[in-house]
Amino acid sequence: MSIKEYLQNMGRSLMLPVSVLPAAALLVGIGNWVLRLPGHISQTIGNFLAMAGNSILGQLALLFAVGLALGMTRKKDAGAVGLAAVVAYELPTNLLTNDNLATLLNIKVTAVDPAFSALVSNNVLLGIIAGLVAAGMYNRFSEVRLPAALAFFSGKRSVPIITAVVMLLISVVLLFIWPPVYTALVTFAKGISELGWVGAGLYGFFNRLLIPTGLHHALNSVFWFNIAGINDIGNYWNSTGVKGVTGMYQAGFFPVMMFGLPAGAFAIYRQARPAQKRRIGSLMLAAGVAAFFTGVTEPLEFSFMFVAWPLYVIHAVLMGLSLAVAAFFHWTSGFTFSGGFVDYILSYSMPLANQPYMLLVEGLVMAVIYYAVFTFAIKRFNLMTPGRNPEEDNLDAGGATTVATAQQPVVDKYLVTARAVWSALGGDDQAKDHLTNMANCTTRLRYTMTDTKLADVDALKKTPGVMGVNVVDDKNIHIVIGPDVQFVADNVEKIYNGEITAK
């Protein structure tokens, strides 16, 4: 597996623990709302709910460790690899506490480098390391057979033990290299954060540019979590930051995801050829609604990211502009999953929310800008956004579902999509041999093939339920489905395993 593939798998695996955060946000948001009501009972209930939500957010690094371990293993075994991940995370976080380090180094607790406090205090970076080590040890040693005298520790039982040994060695390495690494991270983060609203704009720009590679997660972690001391998400929801400042790396997403991108989707629909407007309208409507309510923008972004890449660069610039404007005027809000309407409502009444209603005003302005700029760019440069290819004028927009009759039962639309995907990858005769790894993230099927040239990309693009196709390289292909990707992925896997027919 190449480094690129490995990092892409990391991005996919991180979606599992990240998906837990909206539940925590719901508890914290409702709790803070209840706290505003008069009466002792309201205070008790509000504190209870807020504390419950914060108890989840306070274990984010451990969630990342377990989520990564589960996602990065080749053979799924939640029990063994999950236990290994917990061991991998707990060992260094307890070994490298200030009290233990003071004893080990024979110094006063106050003399311990403050870098270690950041390392063991819900540090997502340490969680990521622990998860990757646990997965690596499971992939390598879960089937190892030991001599008869040690047979009890063979196979999966050996994984937590070996993981603990490896993390012990890593803890020793961290003891020496973490302080300078931490200093470098802080310097980088402060270099951006000290630029104020300009830095927020630069962050927003690069955040979007890295989406195609999946490396945006690495950039986000520096600003959103407690890796370099910024911890924008944690501080916002724990109400431990500075009003008008904390949330500056989140607030600008709301105007784009709730208003800008849906307006861009409308522009794409308006510029579609008449024969394709109905099909493109359905696609853009679904993608726009997903962006508005949940902040999940990949179905929309991937629909034009590669077929009209200049438009995507423009989108990245506008995202940077949105973050810069919100930061300049100190309009702040926060999210735990993404910048959609649900998170906006939950975060509206948080103590550190500063004029969040102005984000709606900014959003309306961004909607006008997105629509005008997208329309101009598509027409001026004749960009082949969805619906503008003359060869697709006769493309059938139906087929996602089958009408039930006395002779013909209803066909699951996800199964229809899965069968079409399977056929485009080679069908019964070839697809199973072509596919070497099958996975999915929040919105995409991520498949590794012996050679992506064997895939019928045109057929995939015409498949009902497929919003876009990205041939990453000669081995990897991403098929954009949308938030319902899991149902398609499950059906493809069932076809692969022979549990259901391919036709």
C-alpha cells in the first residue's frame, strides 16, 4: 500500500469516531439551553446534559484511537483490535504524566516540560498514533502461531501484548522528540493564528484544496483539536476560549455550506443543457440539501471537482474568503461534525457564540457570490459541469427504483446502484479479481483495483445513485454516492461474497 493509499484509509477511518460527535454536541447544546431557564431543577438538568456531552468530547483522542484501529485493519475483529487500541492509548497517556515524569527524571513536577501536558490531555495526535499501531500489530500478528508452551498467547491474544511493547518503545521516543516537535507545531499554528482573519482565510482555502487527497484531516487537526494548543472545537464547546475569537476556524464554514454551495448547485443546474435539467436538478437538489442541513459537501464538490477543476479552485478561494470575513468581524460559532444547519442551531446559544445571526447574513451574500461567479465561470470558460456534456442528452434519468407490480416486486435502489457498480467494475467474471480492497468513507466508495483502467468509468458516471467518479491513480478509484453510501457498500460486499446475485 502506497503512502497516499494509507493516508486515504486514515481519512476514511477517522469518519467513524467523528460521527459520534453530533450526539455529544446535542447534549451540550440542549444542556446549555436548559441552563438559561430559571429554577434549581433546570440548572440540575442542564448541567447533567452538558456534562454528559463533555464527557464524550473529553475522550475524543481515545475515540480516534479505537476508530482508526477498527478502520485500518484488513480483517475486521472489533474485540481484539479495539482492546489493543485502548492499551495503546492508555499506556503513554498514563506513563508520561507530569507526576510520573518528575519521578522518572528526578525533577520537580513544576520543572516538567509543559509539552507533555498537551501530549497526554486528550491529544488527538496520540490517539491517531495509538490507533495506527494497534491496527498495524493486528494486521501483522493476529494469525501468528507460537510454540505449544505459549499457545495461549497465539493469534489475536498476542496483539494487545505486542501493542503494549511497541507503545512502550514509542513512549521512550516521545520522551525525547516530543518537546521539539511540539514546539514546531506550536510555531506553525501560531504563525497562522497570529495572522488573525488573514490566517483564518488561508486555512479555509487550503482546507478545501486538500479535500481531493483526504489530507485535509491533518490540517484540521492542528486548528480544531488540542495538538498545537488552538483546540478551536474543544474550547468552543467547553466555553473555555475567548468570545469573538474562539470559533474563528469554524464559523466561516456555515455561510458556504448552508448557502454558498447550494447556490453553486443551483447555478450548475441552470447551466445544464435542457435535455438534462431534470436529471441534474435531482442530483443538485439532493447534494444541496445535504450540504445545507448536515454540512456534508463531498457529493456536491465531487460532482465538479475534476470535470471542472477551475471551478473547484474558485470554490476554495471563496471558502477562504468566507472564513476571513467571519473572523474579521468576530462573528463566531462552532460545530462538532460539519457546518450545516443542525450544528448551527445547536451552537447558536453557546456562551462563546458571537453574533452568530450575522453568519446568516454573510451566507446570503455568499449565495449571491457563488451563483454569480459559478454562472460566469461556467459560461465564460465553457466548463463541463454536470449536465453540459452533449453526449449525455439521451441519458436515462430513471432506473434507480423499480415499480412494484403483481409480477415484479420493488427493487432496493441501493441494490440497483450496487449491481450497476459491480457490472462497471467487471461483473461476475472479472470484478472479484479486479478488486483488491473495498472500503467507504462518509460519502464515497473507496476501491483499490489491480488496474483502474479495467473500470468502465463512463458506465459508473451514468449509474443511478452515483454522483461522481474520481480515478485517483492506476490502483485507486473513488465513487461518490452521498450520505447513503453505506447501503450501497454493503450490497456490493454482499455481491462480492456471493450472498446476493449480481443481476
